[in-house]
Amino acid sequence: MPSKEFYVMIERDEDGLYIGEVPQLKACYSQGETIDELIQNIREVIEMCLEEIEEESTTEFIGIQKVVV
């Protein structure tokens, strides 16, 4: 199976945990106490998400835009 590239949006919550979400895959997120732990965990979640969906259901990540209100 060829490698696929995914982007992970990373935030830190009020408890200091890193939360990662993959915008291209629905309900694909994980957490970790460090960024390295988060990345290891999110890789496992991505693999599980890919097993459950068809390739056509992924979306293309375009980018992140900051909006000031």
C-alpha cells in the first residue's frame, strides 16, 4: 500500500495535553502528554480510520486561516 500524507492540527488543552485532529478524516483525533506521544497515537488512529472508510470519503486539506472577530 503506498504511503499517504495527512496533516494534523494540534492544540493544547487546559490540562496541558496535546490534542490532534486530522481534518481529512472524519472523527480522527487523539491526544498525548507530549507531541511525540500524540504523533505516535494519531498514526494508529489514522490507520484505524483508513480501514473503516473508502478512499473517496477523504477530503483534501487546503490550509488554516486565522480570522479575527
